[in-house]
Amino acid sequence: MLFFVMSKPAKLTMVMKILACAARHSPASMVLALLKTLRIPAGFKVHSQLLKFDHESSHAKGCFYYTVLYAAGVANKLGPESFGAVSCIFGLPIALNSKAENMSKLALRSGAAGSGSAVFLVCVLMIGYLGWKHLRRKKKQFKDQMNFETELDDQILRPRWRSKRASLWFKIKEIERATDWFSPNNCIGRGQSGIVYKGMLEDGTVVAVKKIIESDFLGDAEFLNEVEIIGNLKHRNLVPLRGCCVSERNQNHFGETQRYLVYDYMPNGNLNEHLFLTQGQTGIGRKPLTWLQRKNIILDIANGIAYLHYGVKPGVYHRDIKTTNILLNADLRARIADFGLARQSREGDSHLTTRIVGTHGYLAPEYALYGQLTEKSDVYSFGMVVLEILTGKKALDLSSSSSRPLLVTDWVWSLVKEGKTQEAFDPSMLRTAECGRSRNQKGTMERFLMVGVLCAHLMVALRPTILDALKMLEGDIELPAILDRPIYAYHSTLYPMD
């Protein structure tokens, strides 16, 4: 069989000459011609001429093969507009002589060898193709396995409540867009453990995003465990946690993943601004808080701490109760914030820690000196905040002209012992119209002041629990007698002077 291809348009006479020459000299039993872009009428002429090629009429019955592979032309309802073109195969059987037969056998052997080579090549290609598909399938299985393991890791690392509160998990892109890529203009606070930015989510919700700079979490698993604890804390006097974000893209200077906490935004800022950045002191700050507002704030803080200690099991120690971590909502009601340092209590009433966190002036002495953390550590910090609220003085005055730093507790206690309790109150509070001069009003103010002194006592055993402190504030139980405070030995150790 002789096979040849004509890939360019050919005239009919040229086609016939080639086929005639091939029929006379070819050792093959059949001549096959693949003609491309041959005009359709010319194709039929070639067909009719081939039928007459050996002067026999029997070819018209099927001995001659004419197969149209492709035909195309332009036509409309009136008929074709052009001759069109076809790709077709012409085949013509040829009578063989002995010489041609021998040559045919040789061609057959060559064809067989060529066919074997072709088959071998096809097999190699098929094996290569199958191997490629197998490798691709393996890679896909490996990728699926990695995705599964990553998802499994997420399920292990991230808390179980993820599925219940899917909105609590933010992507870093959401955090960046909300804070305008952590613009300095949106920075609303900076503390020991991080920087807080004001942001707006896509749904218009205003949030506070805390970028954690320093923490004592050992890894993401521990951090997410703490987030689970915080996420389950629901109380009207706690700032609600909306979610968190752990980003590998924005790593900190230690090469660790960057962590973020997203809270509800409190429009009236923190308590520290209302106490120490007032119009009376700077001319541009906030209005001084009234007695009623301060009273409600103290009760709100006490209720929030009571929930942390006794409203959940196991209880949670905040470890950093201070005025900057007390936020005020639109109604100037207090909510405790910044749970980045919070810890669940261990079995028993206390545990020791080698890493002390918190803020000087608010740290309980047993915690600052020995690392002993108990619920009474938060009570001490609460007492310091109560005294700041009522006196308008900072917990620790490092600018004191005396030879040692001055704690507000020492100053208040000295006035109490001298019978000058009224001199301890913030003058701006006393000037407000709500602060009457009735005996009951004075008695309530003094009771709140003495609860603050008792809660901030240096001796752990003399401090009340937060529940007892709350009952004392509300007048449900009487205050015990307050023993004198050991001052100098404690101060020289905790706050040494140059």
C-alpha cells in the first residue's frame, strides 16, 4: 500500500498524473492519496477518473475507495456560493506482478518492522502518559492530605466554638482593611502587652483591634485556648470579644506569628482619661465624673471581677486591673477590658509563676515579689482603682518629693488615721451638684473609700474576697476594723530609689 499526502491545493490534471504514475510504478497493492483543500467538484472528477483507470467497470460497485474526511463551502438557500473544499482519501487496488510481489514482501517486512517500532513508540508514550497521570494523582492526593492535616490542625488548635461562632475568626486582610492598615491615626491606646487600633468592619461595626506585642503564651495553641476562655465570658461588665486573628504573614520581631484580638469599641474611652485628662486640669479633656457616675463605675468593676472569679469554672484571674483597662460605654458604665493577660486558676486557691505581668502600682506585693497569684491579687488591684476613682490621684506617684514613691493607699490611710477622710476625695467630684452634703451621702462615700483601703491592704489575709467587697460597697455587711499598714519594708523592696 502506498500512501502519500498532498497538503496544498492541486489542480485536477496534477492529481491524475501523480495517481497514474503511482499506479504504474508502485509495488504496493493499493495507492492512497490524502488530498487537502481540493475543490469539491474536482474531487468527484478524480473519483470518476479513477474508476476508469484500469478500464474496468466493476470499480463502481465498491472496489474503489473514496472517503471524504472534511468538506466545507459557503452556501445559502439558493445553493452554494463557492466550490468549497474537501479533505479526502482516494484508494486504488493495483494488480501485482511477481517482481512487484517480491518488492511487496520486502515492503511488508519493512512495514512490519516500522509498525513494530511505531507500536513500541506508542507503548513508550502510553507508559509515560500513564506514569504522568499516576504522579499527578499522587501529588493531588498528597495535597489533599496536607489540606486535611491543616484542617485537622485548625480543629485541634482552634477552639471548638469556632463552628458555632464562625464570625469570631478574622483574616488578616479583614483586620488590615478595618484599621486602614494599622494607620497611626487609628491608634487609640498603647499598653504593656500591645497597641489598640480603632477600626470599622465591612458591615459598619466599629471595633477595637489589639495588636499583641508581648505575651507569655508559649504558642498559638495556648493563645487560642485563652481566646476560647475569653470568648466564653459573657457579662454586661466585660468588654465583649468579637474574635481574633493569627497571621503568619505579619510576624513579630521574635519570628513568631502575629496575634490580634478584636473587641467591641467603647465610645467613651478608658477610665484613666476621665480621671486624669479632665477639663479642669488641661482645659481640653473630658468633663469630671460626678459622684453618681463614679459610684456606678466602682460597682460595675466589682461585679465584673466577681463574675471572673466565681461566675465561671474554673475562675479567671485578670492580673492587670487598672484604670486604662476599664472602658466606658455610651452611658458611662464600666466594662473590664484587656484579657490578654488573663489566666484560669489552677487547682487550689493559688499558684506560682516565674513571669510577673501587670502594672506597677496595681501589682499585689505577694505577686510582685514572690510570684504568688491568687484571686486576692485582683482584689488588691481593684482597691487601687477604687482609690484612684475617689481621690483623683494616680495609684503610684513617682514624682513625689519624698525619698520614696508615694502609693495612694498610704496617702489615704494617713488621712484616715488623722480623722481627715473628707480631704481624700477628689475636689472636682465634691463640686458636682449631685454630691450632696447629707450625712447618708457622706457615709456612702466614706464606706467606698474604706473598702478601697481594705482591698488594697498589703497583707493578703486581711483583704476581702471580691464578693465580700461588693457586699460591703452595697452596705449588706459591715466593714471590719482595718489594721495598720506595714509600709517601709515593702516599699524599699518593691520600689527601690536610686
